[in-house]
Amino acid sequence: MAYRKPQRYFSFADLAVEIHADKNRALAVLKQLNLTIDWNPLKKLLDQFYQTGKQIEGGKAYPPLLLFKCLLLQKWFQIPSDPEL
């Protein structure tokens, strides 16, 4: 599969979030939710139906589980629609 590899680059925004992380209840809830949910069965199901990124040519696609988590965040936090997502 030709999925993008997650890379972690820190920005000034990451630093600002980290400084105030102890006061951010939403971040604490999301971390607990991530630990509570077993993502493996959902990952297998998404991989089964997600055909993008399986071709050799073209750009690398984002993994389907990452896109699903982004969609959940978009719905939970009422983020306006992003056509790229």
C-alpha cells in the first residue's frame, strides 16, 4: 500500500497547546477516548473498503483510519466542511 507515513513536526501552535494542555478538558477527553476505543477492528474494516492509495502510481494517500478520526473531530467540534477531507 502507498499510504503516507505519519511525520511529526513541532510548530509554535504545538508548543502553545502543550503549555496549556493541563487546562484543556477537550484534549484530556480525546486522549482518554483514544485509549478506550480499540481501533484495530475499525481499521481492518476501513482498509477492506478503502481503495484509494493501493495503486503504485500517483501520490500517497492518507491512511483511512486517520481520515476517519479527522471526520469524527469535524463532527464533534462542528468544524465547517473541508473539501479536502
